Amino acid sequence: MKVLGIESSCDETACAIVEDGHKILSNVVATQIPFHQIYKGVVPEIASRKHAEWILPVVKQALLEAKLSLDDIDAIASTNRPGLMGSLLVGLTFGKTLAWATNKPFIAINHMMGHMYAAHLVNDISYPYMGLLVSGGHSIIAMVTDFDKFEILGTTIDDSVGEAFDKVSKFYNLGYPGGVIIDKLAQKGDAKAASFPVPKLDKGDHRYDVSFSGLKTAVIHQRDMFWNEGYEKTNENLAAAFQETACNTLVSRLLRAVEDTGLTTIVAGGGVAANSRLRAMLAEHKELNCIFPPLKLCGDNGAMIAGVAYHFLKRGDRSGLGTTACARIPQFKRGLANLEAFGRR
Ligand code: KG4
Ligand code: ZN
């Protein structure tokens, strides 16, 4: 079954064709970075306008690269939540219209479910496992028992990890997008230059939760308070020390969840899963089987949407053409299933 997957939840206009949930026949990602760069962040109105302009050529390109015509496609899938409303609406409306016009099944996909599936596109991974979803909008530690079943153990109580990377980069004028730039700078810096505080969320309900707002404030407004003597205040050192704390925060909670559940396979997804320090930190844990998607599949792409859609379709699920977009999914709360919270469709 060949599924055409569309992703337009933020600032990438993307379309991919994936066969049977695994074989990527094409994966086109048109990035809008140059258009948002001067504003040091994503401008929602610019993002939706670019999506509207690019969606048709991007879908056509995906078909061209896969050497397929629309007749060869068995189903259409689009991201419908969460994300920027205007951006989501372009890909969702395009996908629904295409499905209606060609009389093919349509399936609406939760973006985070797509991110969790990205590593499955190139690996045979069996359930259950510990999922680490880290992106511009989310930081989630979840026990994953199927492609659509997540028990959310921990989440951020304030900002997401990706947002912290982006805001630190913006404040220090390091460039946009912040994550990749900080990752690169940090490789030339010394993480010991500053000792930023790791949030202490140790008790009860917060056992697996993370927080990045305090770290963001410390790095932006209280840098000197946490700076260690003898280290030069360079951007490289700052990036390394910030990144170390951000990654430590995630890894410490993840290890706690691993210890409590006994699950030793960890699967990561989302833009921040591209981070080289996060990958290295987890690789040091030889007792764990850590699976990261290839870099190209960490950020937003259509392949993860088409991939996970295949499993819904195989099960007989379909989304009605009345399916709408949703900018937010009700908070990722702790507890079993949370399928509605996770936004089934
Ligand atoms: O998954 P994604 O492309 O979009 C969302 O769903 O949000 O994630 C984007 C986030 C941004 O905050 C970006 O700065 C971050 O992922 N990111 C990184 C790296 N590459 C992208 N963060 C840290 N290190 C990276 N190498
Ligand atoms: Zn994403």
C-alpha cells in the first residue's frame, strides 16, 4: 500500500510517499528557513502563505521522485494536529481535497505520533519501548506499546527543550534555527564553563517531568551567576554548558523511567533528537538499546506521516472529510492511554 503523506504543521512544506509503512519512495522537504531567519523565529503568517504557495509543487515533486502518478497512490494522509493553525490547514485541506477528488481514503495524523514513528521507517522496532519525543513544542517521555498507544510518564511543566535552544540562540544572536547552531557551537566549547541548574522535579507526579524555563532564564539573564572561574565567556562555551544541562535534564528523567519500568529500548524522535550531545550521552549507556532516526527524519517530514498512516489504514481506520485541524492537543498528561489527549484524530 502506497501512502502519500503531507506535513505542514510548522515551517517545512513536506510530502513523501511511503510503501507499506517502511519503504520511502520519495521524501521532499521544502524548508522555509530563509524566510523566517531574519525574524529569528517562525512567523506564522509567512509560514502559512509559503505552504499555500509550495504545497502543490512539493506534492508533484514527491510523485515525480517516486516515479509514480496519483493513480498509483492508495491513500492520502496529512498532519492535522498539533501545530500552527494556518500552517496545518494548508496541508490538511490539500490532503482532504486530493483524497476527495481522487476517491481515495484519507487519514489525519497527529504530528507527535508521526515523530515517534520516524525511527520505525528504517528500523525494525518491537513494542513496548520508552519513547523520547523532543521537538520545538514538546518534551515527552512515554511508554509506547503500539504505534498509537502511549502512556505519558513525563512531560515538560513549562517550555519544551527545542524552544529553550531556540530562545537561547535568539537572545545571544547566534542565529536561526537555534538547535542546529548551538549543537555546532557546543562542539567547540567546554561544557564545564558554566554550571547551570538542573530542575529538581523529584517528587510524586513529577518524577519523570522536565522543565526548561528555569534553565532558559538562567542562561539568558543569570549567565554570570553560574559561570565558572577561569573560563572565557565565549558563545562556544555558553552553548556547550547550556546544551549539557538541557541534555542532562532529559537523560536523567529518561533513565529514571527506564529503571522503574525495566524497558531498556529507547526510541527518540523530533527535531531535538538530531542533537549530537544527546545522542552521545545516551550512547554511553551500553546497557540500553537507543534508537535514533537518521538526521533527515528527526525534523518535520512527510515520510513519518505516511508511515504511521499506513498502520491506521491497515486497521481499517479512516478520517472523515469533516476532520479539522487543531493547534493544540489537550496537555500531554500523565496516565494510561490518553489517546484523546494524544489526539487520535
Ligand atoms: O520536530 P521539529 O522539526 O518541529 C517541531 O515539531 O517542533 O523540531 C524543531 C526543533 C527546534 O526547536 C530546533 O531548534 C530543534 O528542533 N533542533 C535541535 C537540533 N536540530 C533541530 N535542537 C538541538 N540540537 C539539534 N541538532
Ligand atoms: Zn515536528
